[in-house]
Amino acid sequence: LQKVGIVRFNPFSEVGGDQSFSIALLDGKEDGIVITSLYTREGNRVYGKPIKAGLSEYSLSQEEKEAIERAKNTKSQPPNSK
């Protein structure tokens, strides 16, 4: 895991606040996963989609695409560098 991008958003007007999110977790080759949590008053749904070379074979929401782009733009650090 070398790159992380997160986007918080409000997909439903009846629920206040940006309680839903998409987070992209990528390695140096831009392989990884994007996880999306959609919050409603009735419950919460969580979706995971694999990412290969920065792309997915599954349809991506605008928020998922933005999280992936944010992760891609993260500066990688060598292991054990703090």
C-alpha cells in the first residue's frame, strides 16, 4: 500500500452531512481496491471494486474515479521512511 485517496460526499438529499465515502488504496503499480460506503437513514451499503493499473473492469461512480485520481497523485515514499 503506497497511495491513498479519499472522497467524502452526500449522495442523498434527505441525509445531512458527507457521511458516505470512497477510498482508493493502491500500490506503486496502481493496483489495489476502491471501497465505497453509502450511508442512508435505513442502513449502510459497502462496495469494493478491484483496481488494476489505475482502472477497474467494473463501472465506477464519479466519487470512486475521484478517489482513484487522488490516490494516483499521492507521492510515494520508500518503505521505512518517516
